[in-house]
Amino acid sequence: KQEVTQIPAALSVPEGENLVLNCSFTDSAIYNLQWFRQDPGKGLTSLLLIQSSQREQTSGRLNASLDKSSGRSTLYIAASQPGDSATYLCATPNQAGTALIFGKGTTLSVSS
Amino acid sequence: GAGVSQSPSNKVTEKGKDVELRCDPISGHTALYWYRQSLGQGLEFLIYFQGNSAPDKSGLPSDRFSAERTGGSVSTLTIQRTQQEDSAVYLCASSLDGIINNSPLHFGNGTRLTVT
């Protein structure tokens, strides 16, 4: 059964710093891996989706990488801003392809 | 252009009452998902609908929970005889195709259910 873990649970950085969020999964036979952002009291917003055949995806200041052999994905945020403060979650489909299995998220706080 | 819409945004109910939560997915999206998010907990999968296929109900926590999707569009999650442990945010998501076909999920803002 796939399990997804995110470390650390919380992270505080000053504005302008580059940072990396980590996601690990136990079963390397994944279809894809998705990163989401959740603001307080809101739903999740899809940030990036990395297909199984891909190594990374980029969107603006965000870069997500995927290493299936080691069961890891990282989300790199460049030049962080206070508006980046949110909870970031990673997720990957279950074997049946009927649900995403989520990590518990990393809550990021960027101070100005 | 509208995203996933959920109603109501907040619901307070007394223990033992039944509640219905509604989800309007993005038009044309074939897949629809319900999740539950409790304070301090991760997202818990509840049920998945894909086109005309039989839904995956494996995540429903008890037989008090049921869901349907009419006409391949709007979905309703029903909780009968609510209990205090049912208090949570219920999130609905939709995707253009199945997640194994690399379709990203689009989430609504959720319904916050409080059972008193």
C-alpha cells in the first residue's frame, strides 16, 4: 500500500530565500506525482504534475523533480515571497488509479 | 470558466440529523472525487466517480455515508445520523480524465461540517 510522507511538517524562512520541500513515497511504481498548495480555509490548488516518464516540471519560480528509484520528489521554490506562505501537499495515485494518496503537507511561512 | 463549486460552504447540524453536501464539478470533467480533511489530519479519500463506471466507494468510513452523481455531473454526499466525529471539511475535486491519464485535480473550497 502506497504511503506518502512530507518532511518537515513546518518551515519558516525569510523573504528571498530559496527553499526545498521534500516528499517521499514507498512504492516506486507510480503513474505521476502532483504538488498542491492549500491556503487557510480554501481548497487545494494544483501547482505541478510530473508524469512517471518525466524527471522534472517547472512553473515560474517553482520546480518539481521526481526520482522514482529513490521514492522521492522535491519542490524547489526560488526567491520566496510572503505570498508563498501556505501548506504544500504532494500526492500520487493509488494502484487502482481511483484516488490520490496525499502526504500531510509542509506548512510554509515566509516572513517579510 | 467556473471552477468546482461546493455548497453549502458551512453547515452546522445536530448529532443524529442527516446532511447533504453538493458538488458541481467543472463542465466536461469526467472524474469526480470526494475527500475529507479533519483538523490535524491529512486528506482522506472517500469516493471516486468516473464516467459511467461503477464508483469506487472503498474510502467511505461507514454505511452512514453515501454519494451519488446524477447525469455525470452534479454529485451529492449524504451523511445519515451524523456523529461528532463526522465534523470535518469535505472537499470535492474533478478532473478532465482519470488521474492515471495525468489529469490534474481541481478542488472546490469545501464544506465545513460541524456536528454539535
